Amino acid sequence: MEGDKAHQGPSATRSSVKKIDDNSVATMSEDVGKMTIQQAQQSQDQSIIREQIAQAVGSESAALLELRHSIDKGYGLFAATDIKRGTCIFKEAPLVLITHGASESAETVFYVSQQVSKLCPNQRRAYRMLHKAIESTKSPVSRIMYDKFAGISSRVDINNAGQRKIDDFATFKTNAFQVRLNKGIGTAVFLAHSRLNHSCSPNGHQSCNEREGLQMLHATRDIIAGEEITVTYTSLVRTWSQRAAELRRWGFACTCNSCQGAGASASKLRRERMFDIDQAIAFDNCPDPMMRATSRPKYTLPTPIAGKLAWVEELAKLCGEEGLVVDQLNAYRECPKRYVELGKLDEALAFAGQVLQLHRVCYGNNYIPNSGAGLWISKLKYLIEKQQKATALAQGQLLYQERLTTDEAAHWVGKKAWAADKKVKKRAKRAIKAAAEKAGLTTEEAETLLAGIDTEKLTVVAEKLKGEGDIEKVKSIIAELSS
Ligand SMILES: C[S@@+](CC[C@H](N)C(=O)[O-])C[C@H]1O[C@@H](n2cnc3c(N)ncnc32)[C@H](O)[C@@H]1O
């Protein structure tokens, strides 16, 4: 094959040059010249883009990245080394930021152009090198403005300036996304983030660190060197056709594994089910009665909490099967509160732990926004401790009660035995006194003798004296047994 190529290439060119006329030769050499100029331009552009990205993300992060062409996708960012799940691949400040709301209006076109004009020349050049999706250049406002500027054809400079504004706006539309700022919401374009291509099964997650004012990218899976780093441009808990419709905005049809790979049909079914459950959860969480009345989803969650939980856990499982870490995290977020409703605090705590762990993968270790994962955990720990204390108290009270009952029972048994013993001894005393008097002792003598007998021996003495009439014998029995 190699030989064939080498043979056909140069000799074929040479023989065709002989047959064609001078004009054609000139055109061909111009083409070759253009190719080299184009290639030189492309390589110069790449160096500028790389340099600007390195400046935007810092040298440490830049070492993890490689900018190259991705088949049918334009530029893309690739892993230059193995990257571990949870790594913050890079974070970056906005290049262009609009805080006025980014509606499709002439006003937004103006703000964008104003921001771009404020950039230093290299940054402006890098901004203008960003991709412009054809769809973005066809927006209604661009068309209106284009017609307006095209009308003033005699004033070329104004026309060019107008075209530049439209182009800058198209770049903005292709690459900007919403960011959370300390004082509200903005729309921003970033140099490095703009080079990330989409996948419906991405290995990266973009999030905004409000505190630092930086847009971060975390690896949601282990990424191997040479692998493309991808993010999502759309919600992934959506059906294939819903995603495809949204991605048309950027002018491409996704060819990732979930859309066209070997497992695409299984993935499609899973995403449909995920969409249905997600809608049912959103409906269940919606407090607005108007909304609830007007937008009922295909399915609603079952009423018993245990049934709801089964659905939520099914969604989390499906997200896991699809490798969608952020969506799995969102599904897990639903679990702790529902387990609390069920009174199962230990399960709630286990899920809150999962939430925190996945949160760290997607958002990093030291940035826990208001998602409440940490808050949930401390609240649940407090509740569990309280519950454990209450259980221990209840158990203590139960034991105490049992003990009281046992003691009381023992007390009654003892009291009864004591009374019975007293009766026996009384009877024995009466028998001894009667036997003594019968033998001829006076009442005082009989009582004195009785007082000398050990109470424990009264029954024995009484038994021995039974039928005894001799005074001396009575006295000796008593004396013998009393000692
Ligand atoms: C924000 S840019 C991404 C970087 C861009 N590839 C570049 O060269 O700068 C968005 C554009 O990238 C291309 N793109 C992104 N993801 C793609 C994908 N999965 N398949 C094909 N093209 C894609 C589309 O042209 C889209 O309009």
C-alpha cells in the first residue's frame, strides 16, 4: 500500500503537468502556494490559541492539555497525561462577560462588541479565532444588523465594523454559557472552556466557583492520555431526539457512543426512562399549584414515600449505568430527605454521604456550594444522635420500669412470707405458753420462759412440748432447746 501511494503520487503529478497548458500550471502552483500559506497560517493560529489557553489556565493545568483537531469536530482538548477522576483539570476567568442578560437583541450585540473591544490585541485575536457555529451567524438579530450594514455599502469601513460586531456576537452565541457570580448571573466566554467539544456521555464537568469567580472543569471519570476531554452542551437526562434537537443550535449531530455507538439502542431506552422519572420528580417537587395543574408529566411518582424512593433510586442506578455522574449526584440528592420522611435516618445519612462524595468529584474538595450536602450530613448526624439518645432514654425507662415491677413483686412475696412466718411463730408461742401452764407454771413464769426462747426455735420447742404434762420435763426441754 505504501509503495502504491509513493508510486502514484509524484509521478502522476509530473505527467499531468506535461499535458496541461501554462495557465493551468500557474493555477496549480498558486494552489500549492495557497496550501502552504494556509498551513502556515493554521499552525500560527494553533500556537496563538495554545499560548492563550496556557495563559488562561496556568502552566500546571496547561501541562494536562493538548489542543488538536478532533475528527469532524474542529478543535478539541485532549488529555496530555492520565487524569484521575475528581481532578480539577483547569479553572479559568472569563474572557468576555455580560452581566446585562444576554437576550438576542441589538443591545446584547453592542455589549459583546464593547467587551471585545476592551481586550488586549492578543486576547482579541484569540477570541476572534474561536469557533462560530453557522447557526449562530443566522440568528434574527444578526440578519437584521447585517441587512442594515449591508445597505451602507459605500461606507466600507462602517460596513466592516458592522460585520465584525455580527461575527463577535456569533462567536459569543456559540461559546458563551451562563455563570453564577457573587452578585447574580452573567453570560461569559472562556478561552479554554470554548475548545471543549460535546459528548452525551462526557468525562468532564463544568461548574462555576462563585467565590473565586472562575469556571472549573473536573474529570468525572479517569481519563487516559490521548483521550478527548468532553463536556455536555445540553441536559443529558433527555431522550435522544430532544438532545439532537438542542444540539442543532451548534450545527452538529452527536456521534458519541450513546448516540451512535454499539450500545446506542440500550442507551436510548435508558434515557427515555430517565427522562420520565426526572419529569415525575420535578412535578413531585413543584410547589406551584398552577404549574402542577397545567403541566402534568407522562408519569407521576407513587404517593407512598417508599414508592417514590424506588423511582428515585432507579434513576440514580440508570445514571450510573450511563456514566452520568452529575445526574446521578442530582438523583442521590433526592434520597436523604425522602428517607428522613420515612424516619430512616441511617439510610438518609448513607445517601447524604454518597452525595458528598460525588459532589467532590464534580465540584472539587474545597468548594461545596449551597447544595447542602455537608449541611445535610451534619443535620442528620445531629438527628441520629438525638434519636439514639431518645432510644437510649426510652430503653433506660423501660428497664427501670421492669426493675420496679420486679422489685415490687419481690417485695410483695417477701411481705407475704413474713406475715406467714409471723402467724406460725404466734401459733407456736401460744402452744408453748399453753403447754407450760398445763404443766403447772404460772402465766408470768410461762411468759418469762417464752421470752428466753430464740424466735427461730419457737416452732421446734412447740413441737417438742406437744402433749407434755410434766413441769420439770417442760422446763428442761425449754432450757435445752432455747440455748
Ligand atoms: C464551543 S465550540 C467547541 C470547540 C470547537 N470544536 C472549536 O474548534 O473551537 C462548539 C462547536 O464545536 C463543534 N462540536 C462540538 N462538539 C461536537 C461534536 N460532538 N460533534 C461534532 N462537532 C462538535 C461544533 O461545531 C460546535 O458548534
